[in-house]
Amino acid sequence: MSAPSLVTHVGFSDESHYNTGRFRSLGLVTLPVTSLPGLTQKMQALLLESDVRESKWKKLVGAKERFAAKEVCRLAVEEACAGRLRVDVLVWDTHDSRHNQRRRDDIANLERMYYHLFRNVMRSRWSVDSVWRFCPDEQTAINWNAIAGSLASASVRLVDEQPWFGQNVGRLRLVREFGIQEIEPARSDEEVGVQLADLFAGLAVFSRATYAKFETWRAARDPQMGFGREGNSSPVKVTRAEEERFCVVQELDRLCKLRRLGVSLTIMKGLYTPQPSNPINFWPYVPQSDLDKAPTK
């Protein structure tokens, strides 16, 4: 067997609420492997300055974490605008016609969402001859270690049926369709790319799930609305964690508008990028036809 091709690009992924809540998401951060050392160095520096070990969505509950998350967003936008990075987040709504199924299999559905991201990012947004190392968060519902073993297996059967990433997936499918030569599950505290995927996946779900409350909160902070002045109070009550997270959503919205990245909060009532080729891409999954149904158990 010939030696594997030299890896040219790396991808990091994480999920948010894959099996809880109305909205679910999957984040994928992709970049040339030559850009990874610079991103790592910059992320580690800003985390050190923020006095946090890692910037993860579930930990965003206080001022230190909010400061770090805003700096991570700024860095991601800068790297994306320089062509050194993409962030793609696929979001799905369990109330739509595809997902509103009895006995829906959320893990099998998550596998299919990975397939859509791989196909539309690794092969459509980067060079078709890119060779990939894929690093999902090791704390995931999918057994990536078992799938990684299939890359080194002598069995190279190409499978055209579901599941996309089950035990029957052969080496040829991963290599031919996506250019994935290596799979290395990673810890978020050791790989900054996983932290980025985690943060943006969380932002995507939160912005959809709390949009109405966020807009009321944002309007209340506008001096022209009169709230915050003596004798007036905000018409919406938010928790401490919501307050911190709303600040990060607002900052990311500001940064994307400043750099003309085409990210909207209002069109889909949550983070959304109408032009998916843009390097910060929030992509709401839309059922493709009446036959497009989530897998069931």
C-alpha cells in the first residue's frame, strides 16, 4: 500500500445540543495546516490575557469568559478575512418537517449532518485536491476512534448506503469523497480549533433559541429607548449567563458587519449567512424535499 498523501488542511469540529432542545448545531473550523501554528499561538495568548484555560460555550457564564469569547470572535473574524480560516456552522430545527419524527435517531441524524458539512466545506470551499486531517472533539456522540481505525483497515469497501459513519464505512468513501486521510479526536483544552468550533456552534443555537429575548435586551440597552435611566427598567429579565452571552452575540454581529462578512441576525431570527461561500458561515439546514426525513430508530 502506498504511503498516505501529505496533509494540507485540518478541520476541527464540535456539536451543540445534538440531542436536546429545539435547535441543534454542528460547528466545523477548517484551515490550511500551515496556518495552524499561528492560530494556536494567538489563541493561547488571548486566553492567557483573559485568565481562562479555554473558551467554551458552556463555560461562558461570567465576565472573564465573556471577555475571552469576544476576543476569540475577533480573532476568528480577522483570520477568516485574511483567508486563513473558515468557520461553518450547520443548524437544524427539530420542529421542521424533516426532524419532527417519532423515534428520531439523533446520533444517526448527527452523522448525516457531518456528511453535509464535509461535502459542502471540504470539497466546495477549499481546493478539491486538499488532503485532510480531521480532529473532532473527543467528547462526542460518534465513535470517531472506531472510524479512524477504518482508515488503516485492509478492507476498502465503498459503501453507498446509510449510515454515513457507521462500522460499514470504508476507507475509500472517506478518502474519495472528502479527502480525509487522518482522523484524530482531540481534547478542547489542547486544540484551539475545537474551542472555536464549540464556541461558534453554541452561539448559533443560542442566537436562534433566544432571539426574541435578545432583541428585547438589545433594545433596552439603546439609550434612545430610555431604559437604564433613573426610574426606568428593562422590560426583559435575563440571567447572568444570558447577559454575558447576549454581549458576545452582539459583538460577533458587530464584527461581522464591520468586516462586511454578510452575517445576519434578523433574516432568520438568529445567526445566518445568506451567502454560504463567505468564510463565517451560519447555515440553517432546510429540508430538501417531502422525502427528506431524519432517520428513525
